[in-house]
Amino acid sequence: MALRQIRIMGDKVLEKKCREVTEMTPRMKELIRDMLDTMYDAEGVGLAAPQVGVLRRIVVIDVGEGPIVMVNPVILETEGTQTGSEGCLSLPGQAGNVTRPNYVKARAFDENMEEYELEGTELLARAICHECDHLEGIMYVSKVEGDLYEVEAEAEEEPYEEEETV
Ligand code: ZN
């Protein structure tokens, strides 16, 4: 298990557009494994490569249904809206209300560069949108309605209030 340092908002790497992955290399597979380790360690539900300082179009997500690896993800369809609390591992301790589609259909490649399609609603739809934004250098704070607010940083101290940090 290898953890990578999560970049915090203000770091210029989070403001840059990521490049496509053209070939799956051992180094890229190691990056994906490290991203999953880092996401689980930080108790997030998603992580994008720029958050660990790599400008490649790779995201990992787990909303409690197992790990999802998305290489070169493209959102194909969206439907409906949902407005709710959103946070980011690159801005610990804060959250804000963001409106996202309630349904997303996306196409991506897995860690073996096999193409697949994925449909998600609610939290999964939110996570896909949030992580794909990272690949464009967009932080969720630019989409927050109203002000950011403080949330409990140590989730384990607040067992009844589970914050979803993507
Ligand atoms: Zn994020």
C-alpha cells in the first residue's frame, strides 16, 4: 500500500487540464492502485489524478459499492438535478451545496484499457461529475451555491453524521 500526498486547493496542479491516457503502463497501474489506497485512507468516495499531482485523465470512485476506475472518462448523458452537500479531499473540513445531475451515463476505460459504460444516480452521479471536473482543473467551490461551511474533519468522531467527501 502506497499513499500519495493529496494536493490542497491553491496548488496550481488542481487548476490545470489533464491529458488523456494513451497507453496503460505499469507506472500508470501503480498510480491507480496508489490513488485507491489514498482515497480509502482519506475516507473519500472519489479521487482524481491531479489531486495527487498527476495531470492525467484518471479518476477512482467508491460510493460503497466497490472500486470504480475511470480512465479517460466522458459523460455521455445527464438527467435531472440534485442539490446537496459536497466536499473534496483537496479542501478538508469544508463543504458546500452544489447542484449536479441526478443521473449520469459515462464511458471510460478500466485499468486494462477495456472500454465500458457506467450509469449512476444520486451520490455516484455526483461523484462522477465532481471527479470529471477535476480533470478540467475545476474545483467544486466554483459551483457552490451560497457559502462554504465547516464540517467535522475527523469523521470517526461523528458516527451519526457521515460526510461525503469526493
Ligand atoms: Zn474533489
